[in-house]
Amino acid sequence: MASLKKYRARRDFKKSPEPKGGKPKPSKRPRFVIQQHKGRAMHYDFRIEIDGVLKSWVVPKGPSLNPRDKRLAIPTDDHPLEYARFEGVIPEGHYGAGPVIVWDRGTYRNLKAKGEKPLTMKQSLRRGTIEIFLNGKKLKGGFALIKTADRWLLIKMRDKYADARRKPTKSQPESVKSGKTLREVEREGKK
Ligand code: MN
């Protein structure tokens, strides 16, 4: 069963604005969120709802729409579903200190749910062969999260939404929640 123990153990909810979250409870339409986060280094947190929690990967370079790009994705702690709305500044001295924005979010579909050998998201996760269709504000189309011998990779699948020229991390840097950039959220946090 999914657990938020690690997530909670690493945070002091009296001092960090991050949500503690309730009991893991799957929603009717599973969601995803991509947060841009300037912690020790700039990165994107790619989170997809599985089993009532947000399974999470740190993607240093963020997602690409070019199927040739294989973006390193480092698994990290499960986060509560409530985290999908989180935007703000994690205070200094705390885990992940720095600004966070909701760079993209929406719902997703398990592309392996049907077919000859259907797989649930949980099974795909265990095998390291996730294929999902994202319905976000910025990202659309099929994405694969693949576990190789020593790492996970995030790869745009080949479909009509693949686009080697469009670079949404550059051309659309603003939050889909507030319209603010990471820098603006950071600056406001310092006031
Ligand atoms: Mn992060």
C-alpha cells in the first residue's frame, strides 16, 4: 500500500506551507501534476496519481515533446494528492527549500488499461513500463516512463502531439495555477 510516511517525516507542517494531506484515496479521474521547483538545483517534479497518492520523479531537465529526448527521471517520495495544488516557497532550512510552481496539471489515461495484456498503473509501475496519455494545459499526448537497468527515463511517445520544435519549458514557463513564473513566486516569498 502506498505510504506518505517518508513525505511526512521529512517535513514540519507548522513551518512549511506544504499540505500534510489526508488518507490516500483514489479519485475518479486520476491526475498528474508537474511542478517546477528550485531546490538545491532547478528541476521539475513529475507526479502521477497511482493508488491514491502522487508517485513522483525528479526530472532535472523537465519534459520534452521530442520523442528522441530521453529525460532522466529520478524516483522520489510519494506525495499526497493535495500536493498537486501546492505552489509557494518552502522556507529555508527545510526539506526542498525554495520556490515551487504548478507548471502543468490535468488528468491522465493509462494507455495499457486495454488490449491483449492489460496492465493496471500499479502493475506498470512495478514493471517500469508506464505509458500514459496526458491531458494537461501545456502537455498533451502519450508519455512513457521507462525503467532501464539503472535508471528511469521520461520519453514523449510518437503520436500527433510529438513536436521536436515546441519547447514548453522555455516558451511557457508560467504557472497554470497563478500565471506567475518561478522567479515571481520566489520574489514574493522574500517580501
Ligand atoms: Mn522537487
